[in-house]
Amino acid sequence: MDRQAKRVLEFGPFRMDLDERVLMREQETITLSPKAFETLLVLVQHSQRVVLKDDLMKTLWPDTFVEEANLSQHIFQLRKALGDKAHDPEYIVTVPGRGYRFAHKVEERIEPDGDLIVHSRSVQRVTVEETESGAAVASLSRLRQSPWNWIVAITGVVVLAVASALVMRMRRPPPLKEADLVLVSDFVNTTGEPVFDDTLKQALTVKLAESPYFNIVPDSTNRKTLGLMGRAADERVVPPVARELCQREGAKAVVGGSILDIGNKYVLDLDATNCLTGASLAHQQIEAFDREQVLNKLGQVISPLRRKLGESVGSIQKFDTPIEQATTKSLAALKAYTTGEQKRAQGKEEESIPFYKMAIELDANFAIAYARLAAIYRNLHERGLADEYLRKAFERREHVSEREKFYIQAHYYDNAASDYDKTIETYKLWTEVYPHDFSAFDGLSSKYIEIGQPQKAIAAAQQALRLNPKYGLAYASLGRAYERATRLAEARAVCEKAIEEKVDSFWTHQLLYRIAFVEGDEAVMQREIDWSKGKPQESVMNYFQAKAALSLGELRRSREHFERARAIAQQNGLKEQVVAIINGQAQFEADLGNVREARVMADLSLREAPNSARHRAFATLALARAGDTQRAEALLNELNKQPTPDTALNEVVLPSIRAAIDLDRKNPVQAVEELRRALPYDLGGDSGGITLYYRGLAYLVLKSGKEAAPQFQKILDNRGVVMTDIYWPLAHLGLARAYAQTGDIEKSLAMYRELLTLWKDADAELRPLKEAKAEYKKISERSPSRP
């Protein structure tokens, strides 16, 4: 070919540019996620043929397990983009039970690149072999007769040579491939102005991370590696340390820069260097004439740098939020935010709070700073404050990069709105647009854990860990997913690996405590208790000790731990955590039949958190189970007047309250009906076995042991959901009663014996223990095997 060309596929009014990977309708660019574009490309390339769903999924996700709903989501997106009618599709036709067929005629065209235009003109070529023929002699004769013929010939040869050289240059592989690791180094700041320290690196990181093309080494990983190199974790990463760090991380390039103050202007340099060879991959320079121009000028040179490193023009155009919008217009605000990020990366979350707040004071629209505060307060179990900051971040989400917009939306739908469907939808789209972002897969895993789908949680967490094996929370998420799937050996192995890699967190040690409790390993339990002492989350570990003691029937010891957990949380100023602990105790006391204690704790919760719908709901549930149904119903009516998208509240907690009221009023049929909505979430985080247990109780009241038994058995089959909860022993009691109702005396007695073994050291006044002993004695007298 005598010119640089690109392939274009055309159908109807649409054009697919295969080089830039964009879909156009006439002159309008139609936004598609990268995976949606790939889906369309596969269908178009097999036009008029049926593409099986399995083949399509294997092509699109060769190394990752995904559910068919992912494919359906992209087909839906494509139909919307193409304007297909559901009842009469023009482009994508569903072949029931098989797959999809692209029904429109497709034409492939080769067209010149807009940057290189070669005029179409006939040029005669002369070779040694041709000069020996008559035709060649005639051609040479024509050239001699007309000087213009010589000019045309020479011009053609020159154009061809230039075109060939450009084609060869354009066909060179880009310096970086998609998903190659990139390390962002600190800027060399010779201006003497501290405001530039760290802030320029932060802005550069945000802009590079906005692109799906680059895979940025997290700053927390850099700090850990610096420690392994025998250097201070907070040492500035500049040459030659940056290159060594880059090599150790297995990154392909280090991107950084410098800022100089020359007379009345600042000079900004951006460099990308090959980590192994030290060769320059790309360089950009720009000048700013005052301090306030620096951020804007930096943003102007990042896009051409991305192009030189291999990212397509289409990708850059799609993911190129102005730098002052992706971060902030204020250098001072960015400096405060960056300091907060550094504190947080060092594990000093509480110390980072003032810096994020300062950033917001300096720039009230600094959306990602609000989001960071929300995350910190969430980790500190301060849900009210977390939700308040999340709402503010969500309102300002147009002031961030595309990646950070996903971050804010996912966390808002997850935590502030508690909308399961929108949260999962956002995380899935995030993983499609940024398939190399481990944090998106980690968030998706956590959500699958919460809704009780551990196998999907495991798959997402494994992908997060593959993308970043040095990310501590990915280990924690995978461990929790294995726990929920009751794969405790694997959960323990993941936690131990995290400790070995020195990326363990509170989640890691909390999980190891629960596993040790199930396995009866008191030494490991004590080790994890000791680890938590003096840490902000010590109150949570005491809460788990309280639940574990209660699961063993040790009521008095349990109450001591509940009281201590509340005291530590109160001492640390964690008011919402205090209420959460109170609600937990109230619920357990109620389900054990300790009516007075349950009502006292529920009243305390309502006084401490009068404006929190979720806290009020859990207190109401405790009151309903404690027999105070009139008051519970009044509180329930108030909750119903304040509708919320909170999925857990609407689909789990409120139906459980109504079922508890129905159980107290001897209306088990209605209780079962109320709990129907909770079926998809029976093994989820907010249920934790409660809905299964209540449904089982309702069937027992109906004298339907056959229907009750599977409810209690499902709890026993999923120990990972009730590791330290009382619903584990109470499920034994419920199953024993269900077997008795079906007439299976031997199974009933076996289950009673298991319960009495679990509660061999239980407090004698424990009400269910007294009932179990009396029932066991009575049923034993009916046993055919009784001597």
C-alpha cells in the first residue's frame, strides 16, 4: 500500500474505526465501554452468522469467569447505542437458546489516516529487468522527451519513500502495552516552594490513572518496597531510586518530572523512562508564567505524553477530564489532600482526617476529598458521618476523573443509598471500563459477600489479587469470601499469606479469630485478641468475643464483653459503633428469650441514635422479638413513612420485623409470607441467618417440621455465615424440634446431643438450654432404642 491506512467497518449509518476503537454515527462519536466495543466487533466480524453465547463469552473473557448477565448487559448497551427496536431489531437479533446474529450487511473499507494524505497518481516504476525490454525503452524515451515526466516520476518516488518511512515508523510497537505497570515518581522541585512537593505527582497520578491504558503502581506498594530496599517508607521517589524501585515492582516505565523556577516563569518537564534500559520513551515540556497556571499547564502536556506511550487518540479523547476538574484548581487544597493521602497510606487514618477537611475548606467542590473522608468514617464505623460525606461527594461527582467518578458512585450506592442493584451494576461497569483496576474487583467481591453470593465473591477477589498481589484488602476480601463459602482452610491460608507479605489488616486478624473459634484453637484466639489491643478497632474484637461467648451459652461472660466493647468504642469517640454493639446485644438477648434485657438495650439504642433509620430498625426488631409488638408496630409505621432505597433494610430487616410481630401474634402463615422477600438474601451480611431462623420458627409453630428442617439445616450447612453467632446453636435446637415433629426421633435426639455438647459449659439459667434439656428427656422416653 502506498499510504498509511486504517481499517473501517461500515453498516447502515455507522462506522467502526478499528484503530481508534470508536463507533461513529455520521460525525457523532457514540460512547461505548471497551468491552461493549469488543462485543460489537465480534458480532460484526461474523455478520449474518449466529455467534453462540458460550463462544462469545470465551472470546471476550478468555481468562476470567463471568456470569452470562455481563454479556446481556453489553448487548443491551449496544442495542441502545444502535437504536435497535426490541420487537423488530435491525442489527442484533437474539437467537433463542443459542446466541446472537448481526443481521445488517457490513462493508470493510481501507482509508488513509488524516495525518498522512498521499495523492493518487499513476507513477511508472523502472527496474533493471524492464530496461531490457521494448516497453522499458519506450518508457525511458517518453521520460527524455518531457521534463515534466521526470518531475512526476521523481516526485512519486520521493512521496513513496516518505510514505514508506512513515508507515514503518507508525508500525513500530508502542513503548507500552495496555495494562503494563507504570510507576509515577516524585517531581524534582528546585523552586524552593513546598506547595509543589507531592502535589504535582498526585495530579499526574490521577490523570494517568484515569486512562484504562495504564496500570499505576499504588503508592502503598511503593512504600512497602522502599522498606524492603532498606530505605525510609516516606523517602521521595526520584532518580535513581525511582528506576530501581520501578525494576523491583516489575513495572515497564517510570513517569515523573521536574519543575524549575527560571526568572519570571516555571518550566515543567515530563519524562517517561524504560525501567530496564533507562532509555527515554517520551518527553514533554511546557512553561507557566505564574504559580496558579502550573496545574493547568501540567494537564496540557499529559495527554500528548499518553499518546507517545501508546494510548490511542480515541481513548485519550474519551478519558481526558481537565486536570483542575479531575483534582482541584487550588494548589493549596491539593497539597492538603496529598498529605492526607500520605497519612492514610501509612495506616494513619485518623491522623489524615484534618488534612482532608482542610482540602475541602480550601475548595468546597473537591469531590474526592469528601469521598476519602467518607471511607475513613466508614472504617471507623461512623456510618452517619460517612453517609453525609458520601452524599456531598456524589453531588460533586462531575468534578472528578472518570475512574474516581466510578469510585464515588459505587460507594454512594453501596453505603449511603444501600442499593444493592445499583452498586453491583456500577462495580460491573467499572470493571469493564477499567479491567485492570483491582479496586473495582475488590469492591465487587465485598458486595457479593454482603448479598450472600460467596462463589461470585471469590472469583472477583481472586481477580483483584491477581491484578495487585501486594494489596492488603484484596487478601482480606478473598479470605472473607472463602469464609462465607465455609472454606475455612483456604480462608486461613489467605490470611496467613497476607501476614507473610506484611499486608495484613484488621480484617485479616478478625477473620483469623473467627476461624480459631470455630476450630477451638484458644491459643490463636488469644493471639488475635492481643494483636487488637490498643488499636482503634479493639472494640470490634471485643464485640466478636461477646458473640463467641454467647454462642457457647456463656451469657454472663458475653455481657461483660459487650459492655467492654461499648466502653472502648465510647472512649474512642465512635458513637455509631456504640449503637451498633447495643443493637447486636439487644437482638441476641431477644432471640434467647431474655425479654427484659432486650427491651432495655433497644430503648438505649433508640435514645442514642434517634435519627438513624437503620439503627431504629434493628432496635425495633429486638422489641418485636421481645414481645413489645405494639411499640414495634408503631416504630415500624414511622419507618415506612420514610422510604429509602436501602435494599437490606427493605428486603431483610423490615420483613424480619413484620415476621417477628406475626410470630408473637401466633400468625405464622403471614410470617412466612413476609419473609418471602428476604429469600435471595438469606445468606447475606445483614441477614446472618436471622431470616432462615425466623422462617424455621414459623414452620415449627405451624407444626410443619418437614418445611422447618431445611431452614435450620441451611444455617448448619453454611457455618461461614454464622461463625460466632447464636444462630449456630439455635439452629441445632430448631432442627431437633423439626425432626421431632416429623417423627424422626433418632435424628432429633442426635441433634439435641450436639446442642448439649456445644453448651456443656453454658450458664445454667440460659432459657433455651433449660428447654432443650427438658425436651431431650421427654423425647428420649419415646425412643425405640431406649433400654
